[in-house]
Amino acid sequence: MDDKLVMFDEAAELRIYDPEKFKEALELQSLATQFNQKLKTFKDMIEGHMTAVQAQGQKIENEKLRAIGMRNKVEGEDGVRKRKQKELQQMIKEKQTELDRFVAEYNSLVKVEAEQKALIDKLSCNQ
């Protein structure tokens, strides 16, 4: 019961606690308040860092999606190129066939012309 004495402090106020213990309690309360302030500052700082990390994570995710889109586009472009190449090869084949037909027709016409000239020469000589 010694530590629950009624006393007066330096300001002449009535205290139930020993002035030294009361002073220690106030210091402890002050330290606890400072600790809580530091803890709040630390929490705010961590939240700031987490926000920055999340923003960077979102940027990375966006770039990843963009890269996937570009890869799909490139893969699709490869298919388009192969299809276009086949179309062009088919067109070349058709044009070659047409050229061969024209050459054959030209050769036929040259032959007919030669025959007609020979006939004209033969008829001219007979007259």
C-alpha cells in the first residue's frame, strides 16, 4: 500500500500516485504517442510504396498484353503473307499459261502468214 499514497506534486495538485511514477507514466505516454506517430508515418510510407509498386505492376501488365497482341499480329501476318504468296504464285501460273497460249497463237499466225505469202508468191508467179 505504500505506492498508493495521496500526495501533492510540484504544482500543488493532489496526486494518488507517487510523483516519480506519475512522471514515468507521462513519459511512457509521450513515448507511446511518438511511437504511434512513427508507426503512422511508416504505414503511410509503405502505402505510398505499395501504390507505386502497384502502378508499376499495372504498367508491366499493360506492356505484357501489348506484347501478346503484337505477337498475335505478327503470327497472323505470317499467315497473310503465305496466303498472299500462294495467290501471287497462282497468278504467275495463270499469266504464264496465257503467255504460252499467246506465243502458240503468234507462232500459228506467223505460219499462216508465211503460207499465205507463199500462196501469193505462187499465184503471182503463175500469172
